Amino acid sequence: MNIKVGGLPFVIQDDDKLQGKKSAINSSDDLKPDDVLIQLGGCGLFQFLLSFVIQSMKIVVAWGMGGNAFFAYVPKWRCAETQFNNMTTNNGTLYDHMINTTNQTPPEVSSVTADYWNQKCELPSGDTCTKFEFDDSIHTLVDEFGLVCGYSWVTASIISVQMIGMMVGSLTVGPLSDIFGRKKPFVSSMGLLGVFHIMCYLSGSWMTFAAARFFIGKFSPY
């Protein structure tokens, strides 16, 4: 039986060699995707490898979107302009207490840690702190560029910028795919995502980082 698929003639033939499969459908109304796949030769090793490669490339997209949860994390911090080592307790200075916690009980360690990482933006003089010390057990965008106090809004704004980029990409992916097909925009977007991820890593300022995240969002929908 001759039918048309995508405007082209397509011949359905019986194949008695297909184990457990019904013979070819003799009515266009009963034609199913599985029947077309059988006529094209089924899904072999090449198709499985191709699918694996394509889905693996999407890991880049997943990391680009999920990375927000990591770079926006705010580690413990304190104003580096305060003289913490002059603040005293019953057992000596807080500084000495902080650096000699190996023999302290957990509640005492927790108390001193809370006093040290006070996360206060205002100095005793009333001025705003401009130098910060961060807990070095984890490194994020916040401690890289000192995004606390007056710059605490930056991390949330960068996430918003990336979402705007994703919205722009969603509006353009359809027309570009209609013009160039699916493969060219997809492969190009994967390459550009890699470039902008490297740009994020090498960013010298949070503004450069934000610009790179915009384009990561833009090319993610492809």
C-alpha cells in the first residue's frame, strides 16, 4: 500500500520475518510510529549511541541552570575591619579562643564561631564595612567578589538575568530551527554554552559573570 509521509511516497510491505511483530499495516488510519520505525530498520547501535551523545550534551545545560544553587550560596563572613582579637571572654580573647578550639566542647566552639562570623555590615563607629573575611571552607561567587552588605542584591539579580536570557532564547529557538533545521542550532548552542561557561570561570568581576550567565540562559533552550 502506498501512503504519503511528509509529502513523500512511503511503501508499507509485509515482513513475515519480524518476530512477534504484526505484519505491515494496510490502512493509513492504523499507521503507528512503531510501524514506521520498523520499516526504517529499527533502532540499532548507532541510534543508541547518537541518543546517548545528545543527552550527554544536555548535562552542560543542566549544570548551567542548576549551578545557581552553588554560586549564590553565602558562606559565613565577618567584617575584616573589626578588631576581633581584642574582644575578650572569661577564658581570654575571642581570637585565641577561636584558633584553639581543638580541646573545646561543641557548645563552646559553636558560641565562639557565632561571635567570630558575626556578619555585621556596620562598624562600631557607625561607618559601613568595606573589607570582609569569608569562611574558606567553601568558595562561591559571594566571597569571590565580596557580594554582601551593599552588594547582597547581586546574586539574586544574576539569577534573574539568566532567566531573562532563557526567555529570549525560548522566543528565538523556534524561528531559527525552522530556518536552519534542528541540528545546526543545537550543535552551535552546545559549543557556545561551553564558551560562556569558561567565561564565567575566568570572570574578573561580577558584571562579566552576569553577562556570561545571560548567554548561558539564552542558549539553554536549544
